[in-house]
Amino acid sequence: MRPGLGLMAAAVLVLSCAEGSCHKAPASTTAGADDDPRANVARLQRANALLQRQIDLAAGKDFYLVLDPAAGSLVLMLKGARLQQFGVRGLQVGHPRVSWVGLRDRRRIEDVIWSKGELDPPRLLDRLVIQAAPPAKEGAEQTGKEAEPTPPPVPPTPEELYPVPSRYHIRFADGLSMEVRPREADTTVIQNAGGLPLPTELDGRFVDKFLYTEQERDKARKTMQASCRRCHDSSWVDGHWERFMNTIQHTNGATLAATQLMQDIWKRDLAQNHTKGGNPFDEFIEKVWSDVWLFYANTIRFSSAMGGGGDYSVFADGKYHLSRAVREMEDWLKARKTGTEKPPAKKK
């Protein structure tokens, strides 16, 4: 969803197809259902129940949202009037986990009203009150002094007044919640300048179009550290974060070294990448290169973030395997350079 929805919604009406079943049925199946009186009755009953819920919401005094996954829209409404429509770029239904075991909730989430919604984190400023200037003093009109009161200030727009977090929840009664995520939910659209499905260029630069800005990263860091401080003091949090940033720097350096070796291999035509009609991820040495950043670097970062490092980050597809893969690439290239290099010219 778009992250511009920083509002208090008392209720949300979720229409059908929230589970991704919004594809139209084949024509033969639809025709058969239309000929079945019982199916028609059931469909009309569902439609009538949905209309009744919309009438109930429209009769209230609170804002409410109507989420339509099939149309890809989230509409803010009041008393049946459409106030603003937000585009829904992606929608996923999640269930809680306890000890890595999913606890699937059997309750229906479609065609029901999610009530008593509250923002998490809460909005810091509920409303802005602007006081009008006092009227002109009696007799000022005759003297010509202060005949006109000071014009009131122009109120800010809601977007200016209410800063919206890049990622937040709307929590409802009975344990239901809606998480609004930033930017594009579908990461398959990410593509760097070379046409590869990577969030960085091969020289290590970020593909900024699809990633957080520096300000957004700093804001997300502060939000994460605030949750850590609920249990740990600031010195522990700061030290943990410093070690984590050092891990990021270390793994980025190793990834860049491996990528530079891979670029040298491509340059010498020892493997075929996408620029020459090949696949940059299918040959043996390309898979070794992919292992460096896809598995080993991510494992090290995960261990540093969640466990503070330790043996897990070294031996469980961690630093040992990363350094070995980089050395393997270096030895692989060195062994093949012998037959590809031109011998130096003999001095006369």
C-alpha cells in the first residue's frame, strides 16, 4: 500500500478476494453457476449482507475505510461519501507465529467489519487549533489605526501536519491488524542500470529508485533502536548497533571484492554474462560469486543483528565460508589467467 495513509480509521470493511483469489472464473464455470438457483441465492445473500454492512458504516459518525483487493484500492469514506482513494500495490495475508510455528486464524477476514482501529505508533498530534485574531478596538475605524485585524495564518495541509511513518500498523479489535508498508511491495520490479534484478550496481552503489533514502534509513534506525531500549540500556543498544554497522561494512567490502573478480572473469570471456547473451548466474564460478552475497553475507548480517555475532556468524555459512568463496574465485581466475595472458615481448 502507499505510505500516505496517516489517519485514524474507526473501522475497515475488507471486501472479498483478500486471499489472492480475485481471478475470474472460467466462462464455463461461471455459466454453470448462473444456471444454479442455489448458487444465485447464495451470491445474492452475500451481496445483500455486504451492502448492509456498508449502510451500517455510512450511518455512523466516524471515518472508515473500504479495502477492495480486486480493484487494488483503499477508499477513505465518511457517511457513504468517498473522501480519498489510495492505490494498493500489493496485498498479503499473514498469520502470527509462535516458536516458528504458524498459528492460522480460521476466522474470515473478508466481507466483515474490522472495528476499533488505532494507529501504531500513535499519532503525536491529534488536531491543530488556530485562534483568530481579536477584533479591532472600538473607535479604531475613526482613527484609521488597526482597522483591519491581523489575517489568520494559513493552516497546513494534512500531509504537512501529520508526519506519516514509512511503515506502521492499524490495530483493530480481536487481534486483527493492518500493516501499511512503504513503496513497492513487489520486489521483483527492482532492476539496476545494467538490467539485473539487484538493488545495487556492480560497483556497490545503491539503486536509489527502489530503496530508502538516507533520511528514511536514519528514521528507521531510530525507530528500531527505540524498540531495543524497551529492554536494554542505551550503551548496550549503541554498542550492538556499532558492531552491526561494522558487519555491514565488512560484508559489503567482501562482496565488492568478489564482484570485481567476477567482472574480471567476464572481461576475459571466461564466463558469459548478460551483456554477451548469457546468464550472469548460471555458470559454476558465477554461482560461487552469488553465494558470497546471497547466502554468506546475509547469514553474517543476520547473526550480527539478531545474536550479536559469535560462532554462528563464522561457521554456519558465515565468515569462514565467505572468505573461502572469495579465495576460491581468486584462485580460479589465477589458474586460468596463465593461458590467456600474452607473453611479455622480448627485449632486443
